[in-house]
Amino acid sequence: MNAHQSLAIGQRIETLDAISPAATEPDAMVRFEGISKTYPAYRGKPGVNALQDIDFTIPRGSITGVIGRSGAGKSSLVRLINGLEKPTTGRVIVDNRDISALAGRELRLAQRSIGMIFQHFNLLSSRTAADNIALPLEIAGWAKSDIKARVAELLALVGIADKHDRYPSELSGGQKQRVGIARALATRPSVLLSDEATSALDPQTTRAILDLLANINRELGVTIVLITHEMSVVRQLAREVVVLDAGHVVESGQVADIFTHPKHPITQSFLAEVIGDSLPVSLASRIMPAPAAGGQAVIRVQVRGAGAGDTLVARLARELGLDVALLAARIDEIGGQHVGSLTLGIPLGMSSSEDAVTRTLAWLSQYQFPAERLGYVA
């Protein structure tokens, strides 16, 4: 038995000893229980309540986005997960261990199961790509032959096997981040924390890195936590999302649900930055607040699922006997599901009757299609 196998077995034994009945939940990889984090006053600066009343779970094997503006509490949250900070109140359970209660050697062993990807790569300039990846394995006491094999495996996994002997100064930003991802995976973690990992990359490289992370999640089953201020990153990669604002969780759920029907203003502002207004300028400029005889009421309907938008207009026309017009449409694939919005024109008649609008909204509510009235067009 080599050194890293002995350490792994020891870690598993300590993990089993540390599990308490209250902490176990098979489907939760990370669990926040009654968390608050307060930083005390320092050198004349007032104390800061970084996190308050945090209670949520991150499912095992999921890709979960944690999104918020600067100062929302994202950095504090990630430092609680990897044990770099202790909560002021509450517990942080990672893979059935109360990491907030660990210290010393026990904490260091637990941290090997939590990989970290950084925004600015944090590579050692004096080490090659291979040597950067090898560093956590050297610290863990792996044998040289095992390190060599593991590094080669990881370089192939992240698609830069030919960069084995290159130094960071010889690598592009995307290649540096691939080295960072490989290093984070070196000790076979069960959780991978991505702290603004694509913020320093161009859009094309960002897409490639997010595709790589999706493949890692799919192939290795590792739980990925995306810390970000970019809803576009959440849209492309995550399945669940938690929205932070001023230290509070203001909204959480499936990404497709949040994109379809955001409830909190901060979430709505994030979405506006990504998808904007789905109305064409030519239509938006014609919308009026009051109805006009012979005109149409403009209703925006949220749809989900492949083909949902294709059949909605036909069903409305058939079941309600209305001459419904499709004024605009936008469909995206978000969180693995097709979601989008249809903007419909509902005829008012020469008397500007709202009867057709009332029946349409009732029908949409019956079949659980979220809808809103935007106004009227002549």
C-alpha cells in the first residue's frame, strides 16, 4: 500500500467517525444550516454582516450556481464550504461532515475532497503545467510514479496533454484555466468550487471552459458549485441556482424555473442583462397603456419544454375560438430545458371588449402558463 492510499483510507475512516445522524442526507453534498457570518470591526472600520439566515442544500452530483452582485456574500459562502472561514452561527455540512467544526489535520484532510478553481488561475510561474498539477499530490504524500500517472491522466482530461512542459507564461488564459481545473481535480475531490473562474476569459474561451466543466460533472460525477456574478454562466451550465443579495438568499430553485418566472427584483435585473427585452423594437414602440377599438391586447406568455411554444397558439385558437396573433417569440435552452416567451395579440373587437383577454388569461392560468399583460396595440 502506498502513501496516498493509506491517507485516503485514513480519511474515509475519519469521515465515518465524524458523521452524525443529524448531518446525514444522501442527496445533499453541501448543506447550510442556520448560517450567519459576521466580520468584527477592525482598525476603525465597522463590522460586516456578510451572511444572514442561510439555509439551503446543494444536491450531490449537481451543478449549482450561486449568483450575486459584488458584496452579496458569495466569497464568504465559498470560504465556508472549503473551511477557510468558520460561521458565526450554524453549521456547514460537506459530504456528511460538519466542516465548520473541524480544525488542524482533520480539516486539511477534509479540504482534499474540495477542489478550487480561481478567477486568476493562481499558478506558480516557476513550475510547468505538469508540476503545477502535481503540487497538491506532492503535499498529500503521493509516490512519484503515482503522481506522474495521475498528472498525465488529468492533462488528457482537460485537453492539454501537449502542454505538459509549458510554463504559465507560455499558455493562453484558457490553457491556464485548464491547468487550474486539472490541479483542482488532482486529489479526486467530491466537490469542485469555481470562484468566478471564467470572469477573466473571452466569451469563446468561457464557453469552452464551461463545456469542459459540464463534461467533468457528467464523467466524474463531481458536484460543482459556480460562484459568479454572470447569469450567462448560470444559464449555460447550472441546473440549480441560488441568488444572494446583501447576505441573504432571496431566491433559489431550478434554473429553468427561475428564468421562466423570476420573483425577486435582483433576479429580474440579472435576467434582463442576459436576455434583455424579448420584444422587437418595432413592437415595443407601438404598445399603448389603453385599449383601442379593433386593436389587440398584448400578452407575454412564458413557455417550457420542447414544442410547448409550437402548440400554444393553435390550442388557444381552437379551444377559445380566437384569432390569436403571434407577435414575437424567443426560445432558449436553459438548465437543460427549452424555455422562452411568446408575445401574443388577443383581439379586442370594435367595442374594445376585454372578454377575450379575460378568457385567455384564465385559460393560460388553468394550464399553468405564467402570463402578463404588456398593454395594447392599435
